[in-house]
Amino acid sequence: MTTASNNTPVSTGRPRKALWKHTYAQVLFAIFLGALVGSLWPDFASNPWFKACGDGFVKLIKMLIGPIIFFTVVSGVSHVGDAKKVGRVGLKAMVYFEVISTFSLMIGMTVGNLAHPGLNFGGSIPDAAAVAGYAKAAQSMTAVDMVLHIIPDTAVGAFATGDVLQILLFSILFGFALQILGDKAKVLHQLIGEGAQAIFKVVGIVTKVAPIGAGGAMAYTIGKYGAGALGSLFGLIGLFYLTAGLFVLVVLGVIAQLAGFSILSFLAYIKDELFLVLGTRSSESALPGLMEKLERLGCRNSTVGIVVPAGWSFNLDGSYIYMTLAIVFISEILGIPLDTEQQIMILLVAMLTSKGASGIASASLVTLAATLSVADPRLLPGMAVVVGIDPFMSECKAITNVIGNGVATLVVSRWEKELSREQLKAAFAAQRG
């Protein structure tokens, strides 16, 4: 399918692509095969080489994130005629992030209070030393440090560490510089555009090995932990998955409808990226493909380049639901009830700590430790239980985060009048065809 100038899908008469040639089908089969190997031969699947398949693929993707953000943002910002528009897009994105993030935190807390996931906990609390590292990292988080962390020590250092916010800041400044130079930087403009095309070609090459990464990661996870490791924690895991699913279908579904598109159509549109995240348990693996597909829908590259990277740090809906749900769970297994005032305080603290762990490994656990430390330090030892099951939550957190940031970008683009309902429907129809 191709689209005419009026965005109406036009058939090209080309035969439909065979199912097995689609990336999502290959990844899904690899995940199934990996789960089968992990279940039948756990000792074999626990071999570090299986884990290396998943880790290696994620590292390949992370290697490309810095250049992708740089080329996309610089190209977009430098071609925006009004510098105020860039600031307007960023402000709208941050307002949206704050509202939805607060809502997702409240949803996790509300579901926890209604379902009481920790009341029937039959396991024992592991050694609390397991949370020492996260608690230490949480103690180092301050508002000043968070702001200063956005500014890289050197431009090269931002790319070397792969810090998304630091790369985003440098890219915006570089884009503004090219905008000011105008025709004087014509050659550099052209190089940036060609560089962006080359990077996305590299993404296409790397994506070819996605099934290997997804299958290896799934085999290792199942082989190492196994279904038996879940025990009485299955209720919490199932509740989290159910809550995240309802959040996507109901909350994001309503937002999508107001913005002029169907959440189910959008999920079908980015299914390749979602299956990739499911296999690798890393939201970063979806970032290049998501940015490219959003631009295909009609979002300006300047909007995509600002909203998506910023959302990776400030709009982690799945992680926020998980965090407040886990806090209620921990309070119940430790027998430390939280009254209404304490829960309100936890929400207020979480709104701040959830913004401070970007760029830190296991950010959601560090944020959880920071919130517990401020709200009620007595709850910290119970985090050891959550640390043990975090690998089983990662897929859902990452998938929800990816969907949330995709929806956020489309909403901001609609606010900027970059998209129309007809254009979105035509693009989704073309994808199905």
C-alpha cells in the first residue's frame, strides 16, 4: 500500500509480505522457542551465552540511541522556523508527562488498596542486604544533582555514557546553532540529513538479529528463575500485568480517542517494537523503531526528537504503576499499615523521586528505595522481596512505558496541529494493508 497526496490509501498491487518475513512474527517465534528451551532444559538455558544474546542485542541498540537522537533532534530543530515552537513543544510534553505520571502513580496506589496483594503472602523475607545497593543509590539523589546531571561534563562524554537527557540537551543547542547560521551551514544541514538516513539503515541491519536476542534472553530468564520461583508472588505479578493492561486500554485508550485515533490501531502499528521489548525486557530496544514509525505517521522529526527521548526519563507510566503498587504490597507483607495521610505523602514524594533516577541502572528500584526511605524507612527491608521478582515485571514495565511515550508524542503532535484524524487513520490502514 502507498498513500496518495490526500492521505487516502492506494493499492500498489504488490503481493502481501509473507508472515514469516515480518519482524514481529520472527521475534514471537523466537520468544516461544526460548521459553520452551528454558522450561525443558533449564540448566542448559542458564548458560551465560544465552543471556549474552539478549544483552548483546540491547547493547547494539543502545549504541545507536545517541546518534539517532542527535541526528533527529538537530535536523528537526534546525529546520523549525520559530525557535519558540521548540520550547512550546517541550513545555506541552512536560505538562502531559506530569499529569499522566501523577495519574499512573495514583492508579497503582488505588489498585493496591483495593486488591490487597500482600495480605496472603506466604513466603519469607529474603536477606535485606539485597536492597543495600539501591538504598545507597537513592540516598545520593538530590534535586540539585538531578538538574546538574542533565548537563554533560563534555559533549563527547554525553555520547560515551549514552545518557539520553544529556544527548538531548546538546542536540537541541546544536540544532539552534544551525538554525541561527542559516544558509552558512547548508553543507552541514545536508550532512546531518544523510547521517540520519545512514543511522536508520544501521538500525535496520541490527534489527535482523532481533529474534536471536529475544530468544536468548527469554531462554535464560525462564531457565534461571523458572515458574517455581514465583511461588506466592504470582498474585502481585498478575495484578501488576492486569493493572498495566487496563491503564493502556482504558486510560491511554481514552486519551488516544480524544486525540483522534484508536489505541488498538496504534498497538497493531508498533507490534514489532512491542514484541522486541517483550523478548529483551528493555524499552531501549524499541526506541529507534518507535521514533521512525512516529515520523511515518506524520509527526515532525523535531517533535519526535524532543518528546520521545524526554519521555524515556519523565514519562515511565509502567514503572510508576509498579512502584506504588509495590509500596502497598510491601507495607502489607511487613504488617505496617499506611493511613491516608501517609499514602498522600508517598504520592507527593514519588512525584519527585520518579524524576530523579533517570540514567541510573535499575532506575525503578532506585526510585522505589528513595520513596520508601523518605516515606517510612521501616518499609525498606521488604524491598528485598520485590527485587527478587523484578525480572518478571520488567517486560510489562517496559512495554507500558513504550506505549505511553508513543501516545504522548501523537498527542503533542495533535496539539501542534501536525496531524489530522484522517491522516492517522490512513496511515494505520496502510500499515494493515
